[in-house]
Amino acid sequence: MSEHHTLMPTEKPLLVRPVRESDLDDVLQLARQAGQGMTSLPADRFALEERIRRSVASFARDHQHDDDFFLLVMEDLARRKVVGTAAIFAHTGADQAFYAYRLMTVMHYSHSLDKRVRCQLLHLTNDYSGCSEVGALFIDPDYRGNGHWLARARYVLMGLYPHRFAESVIAELRGWVDEHGNSPFWDAIGAHFFDMNYKQADALCALGSNQFITELMPRHPIYTRLLPESALAVIGKPASAGQRAKQLLEQEGFRFEDVVDIFDAGPLMHARLDELRSVQSIRKVECTVKDNPVVRPEDTPLVLANPDWHQFRLIHALVPVHHGRIVLTPAQQQSLNMTSGSSLALLSDSLMEAAQ
């Protein structure tokens, strides 16, 4: 069974909502925990401050903009502390092309020897410029077990407002690095063209300074046979910490299409927005509020969202369904900022059964 069937809501009161400027210190603490390689969540105060302001401005707009960036945070309401992050870049390559390596196979044939040789090439591509990109998924280790619905919060937002996003969605997973933070793939290719180590290049990208990629990246295809075994072994391999993220992406409908990051060869996952599992399972249901509603064993844990663009927020809760309506407690109503009788967005793997 997948995690969506087996995990029950945490006892801690958690809320996913758009980031606020006052969250900067908490988000910076999480970015430092996330460590190297997570360029979508840079451990730099000024870079994070700029991204938070950019997200606040994007949520304040009612129309699509090339610079749209949406950062969601998970808040422990009891502690009033941000304990997780998840983000969406509405359109990659808004400022410059989005580059990746596509793995391609070619066959060489010798008539004189009657011999065929199969070779693999790394071909520089910008095919994914203009896609939406999900990233920055990180959660405080003390809150592990909630990453599945924090990740899905992004798809709920995209599914409710598809006109703000692209038809295709990508996700870049961190590539494999050794215990010292070195990337064998970078050492085999990038280091020869950029004259800097992996940590330096990674830090520059995290800060948004990636013009140097366009300027210095080799344009010609690279035969993988020329790479050392250490580099070959990590092509398309996510970092150990990214294994669970890859599983969640695959459960949503993302697939690895032989495209990897140009720095560390981490896998790039791709899906159509309208084919994502969460997007397809969004339903609108009316809610009502009741003190101490009776929760039965057959009631289903649900991801519940306020679908209003300017009030977007989510909770994960075990709630009863009565006569086709979701029954919220006053605390849940307050968290979602809903009024009784209004419609909320509901997400579950048992939606149809739960909402009858």
C-alpha cells in the first residue's frame, strides 16, 4: 500500500499556507538543515528573503506573471513555528533557458568489421524551459510522516488554478554526492569547463546566479564511455535523502525520461499537470461546523483546503462526512478560515466514497 492509505493525521495541529515575510528566520533554519544541493531552498538569508517577497507578491496578484513563484510552508500551530517548505516555480527559464542533459543512445556500425557498437550520449537540451517546476520540499525531521500531504499541497494549488501554471510540470531531484559533498559527475565534466568545485557552482545556482551556465557549458554531446565509472554510476541516481521524494513524485504520476541535471546528474522527473493524481482527485464539498463531531472508524483521513486564492491553506485531518458534507471542528474551521456552508476542496484516495 502507498503512504496515502496507511498514514494517519499527526496529533500535532499542522497547517500548510503561503509563506509570510515574518517566516524568514524559520525558513532559513530549515534551509540550513536541508544542506548542500537543494538550490531551490538556499541557506542564504538575503536569497531567501528575496524569494519570500517574490512569493508574497505572486500570491497577491490575480493574474499570471512570468516571475510567479509560490512558496508554501507547514506551520505547527501550537508552536507557531514553520516546520516544512514546498515551492512551485510557475515557469522555468523566465529569465534564461533551463538546461539539462538528455541521455540519448546511438548505434555505430562498421561495415568492414561487421560490428555494431551501442553508445550513450549526454545531449544538452533546453526542452523543459517554460514548464512549471516543483521543488524546495523539506520538512523538519521531528515532523517526518507529513511530507506526503505537504508535497500534495502544491498540486492542489495547481489543480485549483491551472491558468497560473504551465501544462507540463518538472521536478529536479538532488544528485548523489559523497560524504564530503563532492559530486563524481561534476568532477568528471563540469569541473573541467567552469574552473570551480561543485560546492561553489551549487552555491552560485542557489543564489540565482546561473548565467555562467549558458556562458561556459560545453555545447557538444558527451560520450558517456569517456567518463570514469564513479561518474557513470551516479547518472540518474538521486541523493539518499531524495529517495522518498522520488517515490512521492512517482505516485503522483511523474516519470524519469532520461533527463538529468547538468551539475550532479540527479534525475529530472516530468508529468502533465492534468494527469497528476492529486489534480485528478480534487473535489469541491460543502462543509459544516460542529463541536466535538463523532469520528467513526470508517471515516477517511483527508487533505482539506480552502480553495480561495487569497485564503489558500490546507490541513490533513480525520473528519466525518455527514449527508455529503464535511464536518469540521471549530478549530479546523479557524485553521482553514472557512465559514459554515461554504465549499472546500477535498483530496483523498477515497474521495468518492467519503463524500457520498
